[in-house]
Amino acid sequence: MHSTPRTGTEEPLLSICDLRVTFGTPEGQVVAVDGASLDIHPGEVLAVVGESGSGKSQTALAVTGLLARNGTSEGSILWKGGEILGLPEHQLARLRSEEIAMVFQNPMTCLNPYLRISTQMIEGMTMNRKMTRTQARSACIDMLETVQIADAANRIDRYPHEFSGGMLQRIMIAMSLLRRPRLLIADEPTTALDVTVQMQIVQLLKHIRRKYGTAIMLITHDLGLVASISDRISIMYSGQIMESGLAENVFSNPRHPYTRALLDAIPRIDQNDGELRDIAGEPPDPASRTSGCPFHLRCGYRIASCIENRPDTLGSREHAHACHLSNET
Amino acid sequence: MLLQIENVTVEFSLPGSPARGRHSKNRLTALAGVSFALAERETLGIVGESGSGKTTLARAIVGMVPVQEGRIVWMGSDLSSTNQDSRRRIRKDMTMIFQNPLASLNPRMTIGQIIAEPCQIHEPGVSKTEIRRRVAETMEWVGLAPALANRYPHEFSGGQCQRIGIARALIARPRLIICDEPVAALDVSIRAQIVNLLKQLQDEFGISMIMISHDLSVIRHVSHRIMVMYLGHVMEVIPSRHLLQKSCHPYTRTLIESVPVPDPKIQKTRELPVIKSDPPLMNTPASGCRFATRCPIARDSCSDSQTALLEVESGHWLACPYCELPPEFESGN
Amino acid sequence: MITARLQSESLSEPGPGRSLWQDARRRIRQNPVAIVSFSILVLVGVFALFGPIFSGWSSEDINWNVLGNVETAGRPALDSGHYFGTDQLGRDLFVRTAHGVRVSLMVGIIGALIAIVVGTLYGTIAGYVGGRVDNLMMRTVDVIMSIPYMFVLIILLVMFGQSIVLLFVGIGLVSWLDMARIVRGQTLSIKNREFVESAIVIGVPPALIILRHILPNLVGIVIVYATLLIPNMIIFESFISFLGLGIQEPNTSLGVLISEGASQMQYGVLWQLGFPLFFFIVIQFGFFFLGDGIRDALDPKDRH
């Protein structure tokens, strides 16, 4: 296992070990996450990168206990060293409201369009923290200023539709930070936004990490976004982690063929690339997982053992990967 | 010239308020006097953020949005003055690929029927066997096994659905294909497949293309020229090989700087764009340059009058009088 | 040049695809409630059509032996041949119930058919053409809807005498209104789907767009609504008949039978109410559950 602790530092905030998430459907069992392990230390930004169906979002939902009804998770999820997998709902709810916050892709659908921003922000604070409304309100305004909403004192009383998408996402981030969580899970936070606004959100997330020391688990498909913000990366494919490590290591020295193929397949703005090297085929259907390495169907370096055995994850916290080929050489 | 767009303006009246006067507040200007020309075998990339009017422009060209002012000239004939019949004939030559692969295919038809439809509409005399042959040929071309012709769209993945959409666009051998965000809804590993397919399409059949996207790196990769739009106005038009070195409109530069590079070492050293606030709402009337409110080099005079789009070098058009031209440019390189 | 591409397993073999209809059929076969409802409805239909063959009586024959002594002699019994007993006039209730079920089902199905044909056509045209035409057409529907039709129909029936024709006119007048509204709304949303836009871009003429791209995508909701409309129409007819204004003697319907049975229930002849009511309820539940089952089967949430 590559979850060896960083030398000399504190224990990980969140440690997921061999997580398996399955969904029972009328068509049979669907394996969304298939033995994923990762950990996040306090104040660290971990990017979980993957395509649709790779299980990256389900991993995050399993952490917060928000899986769909037909989903079950096995394995171990440790929060500050204590097992949280299988905790009763009320304890998970407390964890979600106090320590682990989540921000989703589409801010518009997360806010009630009929209530003022102030109502929605203050609501949670006065309920749990025994604050007066005035105290809560000024705390909310402070937080809105932190996320760079100009004229927050007035704008807090507006309705969601009066803001642009980027501002709403900043408001969502502000709401999630109100209780000073230790971990912020951001699921595709910039996918629905324009590029210029995306950069603002990235800068905001960096600022928050500096100011509050919040650890961030960034779930995304965008390698460019990952390169701009994350300390470490875990690359997921078909429910498994293919490669993980420090961002510099993974980007400058990708070891897994999937990571390499991904980096070759995206056009870059800063280089005159020739023909893009595409990855033939499609990601496997989650309902019919194959044996061996999940990438073997599309891999150009396939050897016999790729089809039969699942490769072990080798390496350290700085850089680890699961591939037969490079394990042998 | 295959297609000429001359000073096209498109306005929508906002819902809830029946707008009477032309200059009523409740009208939203989606396109404000856009002009460009497209040559045979050329790919023009149109890039812009939401609200830039890029999709409206595509829809205006194919005639799905009425044009208030200006002309759209297709191979010498003004589209606004053509009758229904010749308009239909033009539709054979001008087709479109949509953003959402699955939603653009009728769920009740087999993909064979879907791909064959343009043939049936435009060449009613062609026999069934000939159509079947052409469908098979086209499917093979886009990388789909012809034996799948009896399948239904929901049985395919997003990337394959986009191939079906491309086959449908291709079968009647059009002269122009307009692609509206063709890869935005696809997974990263599938995007490159579709981008490469579109490039091959162009190389092999010499089809002109208008490629619309918010993703500047994709646009730069596939197109010959790039047109940058902001809130219904053209900011800059530039050959894509010059984009990085010679583009100088502050908005174009902001876009370039905002696209993250998948390399943490470069990302760390890159200069982050200085951009103020969010894009203004589209219906707020603004005089002058629409980008002035967010522009890092804006002067007082910027908000007075709209700057004209001027050709500063062959093929390079610019709507900003104040931006500094890159040194290579001034030396006449 | 296209590089060889991998097709996913299930798509590599040739052959016919699985249409959404086949999907729906497969799903409905897995839904026991819908299948049981459907089977029961088929049995009820068989009973209505062929039941009278197994009885020695006709719906108008009066058993004079029973008359005046219905409580005892007219009881449901196998040996007398009156399986469901007799009514107050000594007519065989088994045959009359079969007859009533037949008339009620016919009323329901004709009402639903009118709704399907008129409502779908009207709604699709209004929705697709849009603008002023849509406004005019839908306001007309609003006006017709605002008429208290039950009241008007009762007045008409009282004024012009009770006739089955007038009853069908009344049903035809109201049944398609909701359907037209539903179909129009659905058309509006389908019209803005990308596949319709792409058909417009290709140059498909409007009539063909409606026929090929819009109607097939409406069929699902039309079937579901029609299935739920049949029991409503049966209730409608029964209500009118219960008031004594609908189907006239010697013809009969479930509403008439229930009305007659209800008026006699205090004289110890409960079977006169029981049998028609049983069939009425079975038909109602049958259609409601079947409609629900069809709706679940067509629900796109299961698909990707």
C-alpha cells in the first residue's frame, strides 16, 4: 500500500483504504469504486482525476455518506484515525455539517431560488451554533467578503438568480466555509463556469487553503485545473487508482500508460502540438468490469499478465502506480 | 468566398415584457454587427464565453434565428431573400453538429435511419439500396461498424453518438459544417478521437468548417483562423498559428492566460490574468467597448464609443486601439 | 484514414437493436402488478363479450317465476341458471352485467380514442406552430374547459331527451381537452430538443418533422394518459347514468346497474349492487394500475 505517512508530519486527516462502492440495479451489480486507497493530510490539496464513470464522485459521496440508496460501500474510511464507514446517519450528518463540507458542479441547483442568500446562509448558523441572527449575519458578510463578493453587506439580501454563475459558486464556497471545515470536497467546481471565471475560483481555493488551512479534495476531469492548484494527484480509471503522487512527479514523469495517454490526448495552449494522440476505444462499462488491469483493453503496452492479474500498487506517497509493465522493468 | 456575414445583428425580446420599440430596454442584443468571410476549405474557430453570441451566430447562419440587420451571403446569394425552396437546397450544402451527442439523435429512430435522413430529404430519387450503401460507407468512414445500423442511439456511448452525428452531417456531402461545441460534452480520452476525426474530415473532403467552442486550446488545434467574441461583438480575428505570439486584444490575452496548462511547473510561473469582476449582464446597455468594464488597460475613452474592427495586418483584425502590438509584429515579421 | 477502433463488447455483434419500445415491453413484463391488471382486464373483456353465451337467458328476458319474489327466488344460484341472480324485474343479472360492462368499456374506449385522435392532433399542431395559432387554439380549449360541462350536458339531456348519441357528444366534447394540453406541453419541450433542431437544419419539411420526430416521441405519454382516461370516462358515464340520464332501458351500463342495485339494497337483494360494483371497481383499478405500469416502463430515468 502506498499510504505510508509523510515523514515527520501528523497523521492523515482522511484516509481511505481499499474502498469498494457497489450499486444494486435491476440489471445486476455495478461496481463504481473498486478498491481505491488515498489519503489527505491537513491543509493539502488532493486532486482526484478521472473521466465519467471512473468512480471519482462516488468516492467523495462514500466519504460523506451520501451515496444513493442502492449503493453500499466496503473497506475503510478513517477520519482523523476513526472509522466513519458505517456510522449512523445522525453522526455522519454532524460530520458533514461541522468538518467535511462539499461544493458541487452546479451552484444554481444547490440554492433555493425563492429564498434570499442571507436566509440560506444564516439558517444553518443560528441552528447549530446558538448565535444571534445579527452575529450570524455579520459572520456571513465577512465570509462573503473573503470570497471576494464586492458590496457583500447589500448583496447578501439578494436572490440567487441575481448573481452570475461564478459569483454563485463563490457564494457556495462561502457557505461551505462558514463552519470552518477541516476538509472541503469540491466536485467539478468549475466545470459549469467560463474559463476566466474558472481562474478566479482556482485563486479563491488557493487563498482559502492559505487562510484557513482547509484541506481540499478536488474532483475533476480537467488536468489543466489540477496542475494549477493541487499538491498531490490520484488518477482514477474504472473505479481503480492508476497512478498517484505529488503533482510535479505525476505530470513530469507519468509512469502509468493511461496517465501518459491522457496527457498526450489533450491539446495544449502553450505548445504547437501536431496531431493529438487519441486513446482508442471507450472507458469500460461500470456494469461489466473486466479482469486484470481495467485499462488493458485500450493500452498500447499490454502484456499477458495485464489481462489476467490486477497489478499491485507500488511506490511511495510521493509517486505510486499500478502497472505490470513498469513493475517488471 | 463560400460564406459572407455582413454586419449581422440579432436581437431577442426578453420574456415577460412585450417589447415594442426597437431600442426598448427589454431587448437583448445577442449579436451586434458581426462580419466575417469564410473561404472554401477553411476552418474558422469562434471562441468566446457564455453570452458571447457564438451559438446565436451559428443558429443565424443556418436560419434558425431571424436576423434583424445585415446580410448572410451564401456563395453569392443573399440568404434573407431566398425562397423556401432554394433555402432547402442550401441546407444540403450547410449542416451542423451539435453539442449534446445523444440529445441530437431522435431516440425512436435507428441510427441507420438517422444517418440516411439528409439523403432522403435532398435526393428523393435515390433507391433504398443506394442509400443503404451510402450509410454503410459513411458509417465506416467515421469509425462505426455498418452492422450497427439497426441499433438505437441509447445503445451507444457519447463519443459514438457524436460519430453518428458526424456521419449524418457528412452523408449529403455538404460544403460547410458548423460544429457547435462538438467535444464539450465528451470525456477527455474521447475528445481527441473526435477532434482528430473532424480534422481528417476536412483534409479528405475539403469541407469548410465553423468550429464553435469555449475551449481555446481545442479551437487553436483545429482551425485556420480564430475569431474571438465577447458579448455579441468581435474582438479580434487572427490566424491560429499567430494566436500565441501576435494576438494583442486584452480579452484574447486574458483568455489565453486563463487556459490552464497541464504542467504544474509552468502553471506556477505563469502570470495569472488580471481581470476584474464577472461579465456584465447582457441586457445592461453599454456604450463603447463591451470589454471596457473588465479590461486591464481600459481608458476613459473606451466607454465612449465602440471601437471599429480594423485590419492591422493581413488576416489579423483587431477591435482595440490601445493594446500594445507585440514587438515581432512591429518589426514587420 | 481511421485507425481501428475498439467497439464495446455488446456493440460488436451485428443484428437488430433494442428500441425504446422493446425496452419498455421488457420492463412491463417484469412488473407483476401491471401484468396482473392487464390479465384481469382481458378476462373482464372476455366476460363482457362471450359471457352471455354461457347463460340460457338474454338480457331482456323476464323470468316470471321470480317476479315478486326476487329476494328468495332471484338469488344467485347455479341451478336456476341465474349465476348473479336477477334484477328487480326478474331479468338475468349475469347477462345484464356482461352487457353493462361491454357498454361501459365501449364508452371508455371511445372517449379515449376521441381524446387520442383529436387531442393529439390539436395539441401537436398548437405546440409545433406556436405563436398566435397556439394562443388561439389553447385559449379555445380554456374556454371549452371553463364551461361546466356536466351541468350543460344534464340540461341538454333533459331538454332533448336521453339518447346515447348525446352522451357520446358530451364525452367527446370534454375528453380531448386535457389530452390536448398535455400533448401541447410535451410538443413544446420536444420541439426544443436538439434532434428536432438538427432535423430543421437538415431541411426536413415541417409535416415530416411532426410525423417522424415529434409524434413517435409523444406516443408514450399519450398511451399512459389514454389508459388513465378510460376509467375516468367510465366514471363519467356511470355518473350520468346513475342520475338516470344516460343509457336507457332496455340497454344498460355499469352505472345503470349500480343505480338500480343501490335503490334496492335495503330489500335484501345486495347482489344487485354487489356484482356490477365489483366489476366497476375491478375495471377502475385495472386501468389505473396498468397505466401506472406503462408509465413506469416508459420512464426514461432508468436509461442512461
